[in-house]
Amino acid sequence: MADPHGWYYCLTHRTSEQGLGCRGADRMGPYPDRATADRALEIARQRTENADAADEAEDEWKNG
């Protein structure tokens, strides 16, 4: 269930919105504030890069 006080980034409208808004499948969040929601795509990109680097390091360790 959506947090009525949380901030979300809407992928459809490419904007931040607070509380209930667009359907959940089209949103990222919740985030603690609007500024963080505005950075949702940047945050997701950084998390993906970090996960990819961790996977690569694990593969290198396993393969010697």
C-alpha cells in the first residue's frame, strides 16, 4: 500500500508526486522527501552499477 505521506517518482509523468497518485507499477519509492524522489532515476542507476560491480567481483573471486 502506498504511503500517503511518502514521495514517489512517476515514470509515466516523469515527475515527483506525494501520496496516492499514479498506479504503483508506474512509480518508484517511497522516498522521504521530494528532493530524493526527484533523484530516483539517478539513485536506481547507482544501485545497479554497485550491484553489477559486486557481481563482477564475486565472479572474479569464484573463477580465481
